[in-house]
Amino acid sequence: MGELQVRRVFVSFTKQHGMKPVVLKELVFLRTKGFSNVEISAQIGVSRNTVSSYLEKLRQMQDDDLAELMELIALMQRRQKEMLER
């Protein structure tokens, strides 16, 4: 899957679940690094309620949807890292 296609699928997927792509991508990245809700809120400039709401939406997703979402985020992060290393 090309970079543009990955981004389109990710944006469509997040909007379908009522989330903003940029916020979700950063939230997942920071959460996997062990940041608390308060720290995530401060880092990305959204309220703690927004962080909690997004995490709850992730918890309520079907396993297949959540797996697809995490795969898309991981793919985008890998590609971003590769670009930075060039």
C-alpha cells in the first residue's frame, strides 16, 4: 500500500469512528511510550476529557477494527522514521 493510500485509509477510518487523525496518531504514540492521560493532554494540546474519550473509543472497537487501526499507525510511523533517517 502506498503512502498516500495508507493516509487516506487512516483518515477515513478515524473520521468514521469520530476521531481526528492527527490527535489519534499522536495519542497512540504517546500512550505506547507510557505517557499518562494528563501528559498526553499537555503534549498534544487537547483536554483530558478528549484523551479519555479517544481511549474509550479505542476500547470499544471491535478487535479487527482496532488491529487494522494499530497496523495503519505502525506503518505510518515506520515510514516517517525511514524518511527521517534518509
